[in-house]
Amino acid sequence: MEGCLFCKIIKGEIPSDKVYEDDEILAFKDIKPAAPIHILVIPKKHIDSLAQLEKQDEALIGRIYGVINKIAEEQDFLDKGYRVIVNCGKDGGQEVMHLHFHVLAGKELGGKIVG
Ligand code: 5GP
Ligand code: ZN
């Protein structure tokens, strides 16, 4: 989508530190890491947010979780643990309007909101 930061990263117009890529999904390091490991996993298809998800996108979201686990295994935090966060919309604190999954790992994560 025109003007979308993450679409520009997908097209290579803005550089990123990629950790995984296939024809549907891209993962790259967050520019401002909130943990020792902070990776963003995004669909290459532009979807504004979780709230805009359509029925036909549901399999893709399932694949994203599979990719997250593949990265976790490769980067050796599958067993140690990690947190996956999706901010959605204004109240959810979403700043970049291209659906993305934050993957945080590499230390015992504090700041639990739920649980
Ligand atoms: P949100 O607040 O929308 O859930 O998260 C957006 C995330 O994108 C933030 O964690 C922010 O640090 C990251 N981010 C913003 N601009 C860039 C960029 O140009 N490159 C990378 N790699 N990450 C970015
Ligand atoms: Zn986009």
C-alpha cells in the first residue's frame, strides 16, 4: 500500500535486518528493541490491523505462528520462552498500520498486563 512503512520494507525501499522471508511472510528486527530479541513478523499482503482481518486471511495468520516458532527454534528461544504481541488500533497502541506480530525474547519479560 502506498505510503506504508512496512510495505516499503517488504519492497526493499527501506532497509531492514531480515531474519526470515518467504512468498507470504517477512520477519525483521525491530529498529527500537524492547527486549534483547525483538522481531517483527508481518504478512506481505497489506492488512491495516487485526481488526481488518478477513476470513480468507485466517490461514495466513496460522502460518505466521508457525514461522514464529521456526524463528524461535533457529534463534534458540523456543524452549526458553517468548512473548507474541499484536497491538491493534488506537487504544491498542498500534503506530504502524500494517498488521505485525511483535516477538520478544532473550530475557525474563516483566510488565505482564494479563495473567
Ligand atoms: P506498533 O507500535 O505499531 O505495534 O509497533 C511498530 C513497531 O515498528 C515499533 O516497535 C517500532 O520500533 C518499529 N519500527 C518503526 N519504524 C521502523 C523501521 O523503520 N524499521 C524497523 N525495523 N522497525 C520499525
Ligand atoms: Zn503495508
